[in-house]
Amino acid sequence: MRNLSLNLAAIISLLGMVVCLCMGVVITASGEALFGMTLFFLGSPVCLALAVVFDYVAEQLRLERRTGRFRSKADVIDTPWEDDPEHGAI
């Protein structure tokens, strides 16, 4: 389920990049140069970076699942701070 959500997030980010590019051109052509250039030069790289990060995380999860290096719940239970009442106290 995590891989599906990461793949959907990557696809939506790529579509967001295309929308930012198109809207940046349209808004710049309509007279709002600052807002259009902001969408074009800031919005689209941010959306592309998000898509790359989501794709990278999904690939790492797939790789861990294939090689059997993913951690189970039993691996996390034996932590040294599990029985420490002062851990995490504000």
C-alpha cells in the first residue's frame, strides 16, 4: 500500500509540474509577469523535486522488500529506551 501511495504521489507531482509550467506561461502572457515567472521557475522545480523524492523512496522500499532487509515489528521492540520513563519527557 505504501508503494501505491508513493507512486500516486510521484504521478501527481509530475502532473503538478506540467500544470505549473502551463499556468506560468499563461499567467505571464496575460500580464502578471512576476506571478507567472514565480510559478514557472519556482513551482515547477519544486514539483519535479517532489516527484523524484517520492520515486526514490518507493524504489528503496521495493529494494528492501526484495532483498529481505526490511525491519519487522519484532526488531523495533527491543530498544534501550523502551522501559526508560524519562525518555521523551518534556
